[in-house]
Amino acid sequence: MNNSGFSGLLAQEWRWIRSDRWLTALLSWLPLFLFAVIWLIFSAGTAREMPVAVVDMDNSQLSRALVRYYDASPTVLVSHYSSTHEAAEAMNRGDVFAMVEIPLKFEKQTLRGEKPNVNAMFNSQYILIGKLISSALSQAHSTFAAMVETKGHMMKGTTVSRQALGESVPIRFQMVPLFNAGTNYAQFLVSAVIPAIWQIIIVSAAIFSLTVTDRKVGIEHWLRERPVAKIAAKSIAIFLPLLAMGILFGSVMHFGLGWPMNGSWLILFSAQAMLVLAAIAIGSLLYLGTRDPVRAMSMAAGYTAPAFAFMGVSFPTSEMPAFAQYWRAMLPVSHYVSVQIGQFNYGATLLQSLPHFQALAMFGIAWLLVAMKYRGIRKAAQSVTGVSQ
């Protein structure tokens, strides 16, 4: 093999990759293992039978009917408690996620048309769970209220049940989700968690790649001859497997898990390529700025760890404070996820995705800074060599 050619430089990079077990893991089995773990965690897709404490202080026929409406919801699993104190203690321990209190004289007040208050409390720190339970309880209450109202109208002389129902609920509305119709929380969580982890892996791989080079030959010695070709070979050697991971993840999400793909694979894979290049530049810059792998990894963790929270998937971007929005803009994965959502769900055109591509292209500034750091290291090494001679 001609070690002086570009293929020889690539082969040398891959030999160095194989010589370091952590770098090998980052570029091969570790991301696949993490993807499998994340998928197994959220594989259920929808939350079922989440325990809810019910305190029925009335214990009447009507209150028991309301509890049956709760229990009929696939989201809720009713647990009966004799007092509010016991139910509150159970919620504090995490045994239940919500508590419903049906008051005394519930049946009497309902039959008299006084509209008694049924108190439902849930822990809003569990955002997804709280939303699901709140929706399930609201649906159960609405159905129960319509049933009570319908029976009331029939008792007053309306003999046709459909007419009584129309008088009870004169205006009906139907909510139809345009995207993720099955409310599969795995579809929007996993598709955001995986890119966030992927970005961490890319930045870490860039740091480890330079660490291996620095440990084996030294960055200064490595840059002595053909620096541009060597930097290109190093970048390509980790770029190809990292991009292959993104292509694999996207393909598995669609072809393996059956999640929608309404846009263009070319647009999606182009955004993935730009994300990988941007994250490699950031990882390289962190290492070259510190020349300390421990410090560089610490900075990488602090930089990439908030990615999922700042993406705008679980919390709307428009409601974030200015600091969070600035941090989000500095994360390549935030702009990539916008492209991914646009392609998977909306079938966004290239023109619609262009602002996100422009944001990813701005990370070319990081490559300019990396080139300046390489140049500074090479010039410093040459000056030291000249003085020693």
C-alpha cells in the first residue's frame, strides 16, 4: 500500500481507530446499543393503565358509575383509597400519579342540578404522564356528564334517547390529530432523543480521534507534512461511519418501525451530513483548544447535554427564555431536528427547509477556527524546530 497517497492516509486513520477501543466503540457498536436501549424503553408507544387514586366519599350509585367511567379508560388504572390523606401519601411515594376526590352528597347534588365539584390532582412535574392522565379524566368526566344530562332530559319527558342526547350536548366537536394520529409518544421522543445522543457521539468521536493522534505521534509532528491531506483523511475516516449511523437510524425508524416519511430522503440525508460535519468541527475545536481529552470531554458534555431540552420537541421554542434560544441556535442538532420533523411529518420542500440548512452552514465558521488552530500549532512547532536547530 502506498502510504504517501491519500488512501494510505485513510488506511492509517482507520488503523488508529481500531487501536483505540473507545473510539472503535463510538464508531461501531455503541450507538447501535444505545439506540436499542432507547427503543426498548419507549417501545410500548402509548402509556396504559397508569395508577390513579380515587377517594369516593359519597359511595353512591352515581359516584360508583363515575369511577367505572374512569376505569373504562385504557390510560387509567383506578386504585381505591379510603381517605384523602392516604391517597396523598400514595402520590407522594410515587405509587399513583394522580388523585381524584368525589365529595359527599355527590349524587344528591347532581340530581338536584347543583353541579358538585370533583377534585382531581396530578403531579405536573411528569409532563407527559400528567397530560395523558388529565386528558383521560377530562374525557371520562365529559362522557359521564353527557350521560347524566341525557338521563335528566329523558326523565323530564324526552323519550327519544338521540333527541335527549342532542339537548344535553347541542354542540359537539371532534379533534383529529394531523400527525402522529395514534399519539405514539415513542414516535416523537425517540426520534428526538436519538439525534441528541448521536450529536454527543459525533463530538466525542472527534475528540477521541485527535487524542489518539496526539498520543501516538503528536499533533505537531503529524502536521509537519501534508497537513491538509491528513486533516481531510482524519475527518473522512470518522465522517463516513458517523453518517452511516444517521442513515441507518432514519431508515430503521421508517422501514423498521413504520413511522411516516412524507418528504425527501435526499434532503434528510443532506441535513445529516451537515450535522456530522458541524459536530466534528466542534469536537475538534474543543480538543485543539485544550489539548486535554478530559477537559475537552467535560466541555463537550456541558455543551451537548441540554440538546434534547432545547430542541423544541418537548417544549415550544417560542416560550423558551432568550438564553435557551441562543444555546439552541448553537447546537447543530436543533437545526437538523427541524429538518427531520419537516421531512418525516410534513413533507417540507427544500425551500421550506432552507433556513435550517443555512443555520447548519453557519457552523462552517467552526471549521475556520479549527483551521486556524491547526495552523497555529504547526507554526509554533516549526518555530520551535527552527530555534532548536
